[in-house]
Amino acid sequence: MSTVRVARNEAYDFDITSEWDLRAEPEELSEVVLDPDLFHLWCSSTVLKAQVLDHGASDGMDMTIRLHVKGMLPHTFFCLAKVVDLVRHRSMTIAVSGDFEGVGTLEVRPTGSGTCGVTAGWRVRINQPYIRPFIGLLKPVFVYNHVWGVRQISRRMQEEIDRRRSGSGRFADAKATFPHNLAFFRRGWRRIGSEFPLHYKNGGRYWT
């Protein structure tokens, strides 16, 4: 990953922009990003589960998915992600709710010779009640956790593009960090993750 910028933003707990380069055409990246059924296979170090609720339009607009994700730290997040704005093969805006509340953005710039530059924005407020009390004290740690996750995604994204080009049916083996690298722990969380809270009320979770 080339660049990470952290900005002050009163509206969000975190405003982080990450940039990296890919050996890929923008169309190849779109194929990967708009195929969430495979997220947990090519990026299993950060995506523990992805469930498509609505495939949306043919170009991906209004696609809605439920995600169970993590970074380097042991805790995980459940969230709902919906594509709310899209310029085909160039940019998308994703509304996020649940343990995160805010917006994710993805922009792609062709740079020639079969490469492209990627800019990912992450502007969110943390709703998860177990994490929220520690945001002020441990914010640098949580920023590093996000950066670690984005580095994993950028690396695995390149591997997935290369896999698709080669026609291989074998996904890269990218295990999540402890404790989700333990098989019995993953099985338990898959059962829990089949349904999860998407909203908060009076400071606590409630189920939809």
C-alpha cells in the first residue's frame, strides 16, 4: 500500500484514506469488487463472512450485503453495506450501518500499461458498545488495525485478479488472526453471524 492519510473530521470517529496500485485494468477490479459471494474465499484474513441480501442492478448499483469483518486485533464487526452511488469501473460510494455507521468510497484511475491506482476512503462512526468507550484513548491502535486490514485487502485483491487471469480454481490461503484462525472459533462465529444486529437504540444493540 502506497499512502495512508488520517484526517480530523468532527462528524466521524475515523476519516482514513488509503491509496495503492494494482496490476490490473479497472474492469478487472470491478469484477472482483462486485462479486461479494467470493470475498471470504480470497480475503479470508479480513472477511469472515459475506451474505448478499440484494444483488441490485446489473452494474452493482443498490447491491446490499451483510459482512462480518476483522482486522489484526481480536474483535470483529458486523455491518450492512449498500452501494448508493456508482460510476462504472471508476468509483463507488457505499453506505455502511451496524457496528460502523458512515460511508466508504472506492475510486479507480487507469495509469497505463495494464495498471491502475486505487483510492479507498473510510469515514465512519463506531457504534459497537464494547469498542466505543476506548476510541479516544486507543485511536492510534484502531487506525493501525484499519491500515493492517486495508493492506491485507490490497494484497489479496491483486492475488484474486491474478487467479482469475490464470483460470485457477485455487484461492490464496489467508488466515485471519487469533482467535479466528482457530477452526472451532470460526464455526461458532459463522452460526452467530447468520443474523446480527444492524441498528442501535438507547445505547444498546437490538435485532432486526
